[in-house]
Amino acid sequence: MVLACGWLVGAGPATAAGVADGTLLVASPDLEDPNFAHTVVLVLRSDQSGTLGVIINRPTTLVPAVVFPELAKNVGAYAGKLYRGGPIAAGRLLFLVRGLAAATVQGPEVVEKVFLSGDPDALPDIVRLADGTNDLRMYAGHAEWMPGQLDREIAAGGWMTVPATAELVFSADPTALWEDLTTHTGETVADAGAH
């Protein structure tokens, strides 16, 4: 898959057939909803009940243990910042894990070798085994669409779709990910996540 002229060749707009788990939704430059403008959303689950995802390119300056003081002892020495995962349930923490720490996660594999968890009791082991933000990202809240809603938004040109990779999900510069996925030409999508 190659980026060309600001659109993803072989990716964008998907059909109304649905979006698979592990897909990245890349907001169209014309999408004006402030909750989703310039976002990249990882689809965690998409089925007949609707679609659930987390925004992966909106890190905050907030420390997870400060926002969620009840988790301070579980978060330990984790130095990463909290991500704004979406406008729904901002008081709920979800985390994506890869590497050695993934062995402790009971949640589903969303992308190859990237697992989802929301179990605060698993955090001490995850934090101990994770290579910091290279292996663990924490998200406050999530995004959610009713059945058929996301399909309509995609068909209307609101989103482009890209198969997610661990490198894109754990991009070294998440704040540049949206721009990388929408404006670079002649690069593979995986190369864009390495910036």
C-alpha cells in the first residue's frame, strides 16, 4: 500500500461491507468534528453491535497515575503519558501492549502481536515487562459507532482505512502520524509509522 496524492492507494474509502478489527481509520482532512479532526483511530472491535476504537495519535501531557490515582501503585515507574482515546468513557483506562509484556495480557490480539487490556490488576506485570512507551500505551476513553454508522461515514468520505501494524500503532511520533498517513507521497504506510 502506497501513499499517493494525499490518499492511500489500495486503502481508502471502504465499502459499506464493514471495517475489520485492526483497521486504522484515518480522518479525512475535511472531517470537521473536533472529537475526530486529524485523528487516527485503531478499530478494536467491529461487529453487528457497532464499532469500538481508540484514537492513537493524541498523547496528552498527563501522567496516568495522576489522572487515575487509584492506579498509582499499579502503574509504578511507567514514564509514558496518557492518550486521549476518545470522547466516550474518559474515566475508563484501556491499554495496548506488545513485546514481552503482552504475555501477561488476557485481552484480544487486535493487531499482530498487539494486545488490548483494560484490567488494572494486570498493570504491575505489564509495566515491569514493558519497554516503556515502545511496548505500552494507555488511553483514557474510546470512540464508538452504532451499527452502520461508521460505514455511512466512510462512504461519505469522512474516513480512509489502512490495515494497522504494530509499527503504526506504536509510532515513534504519534502526533505526526495523521499527517504522515495523509500527505506523504511515495512511501509505504509502514514507513510512515517509523518517523
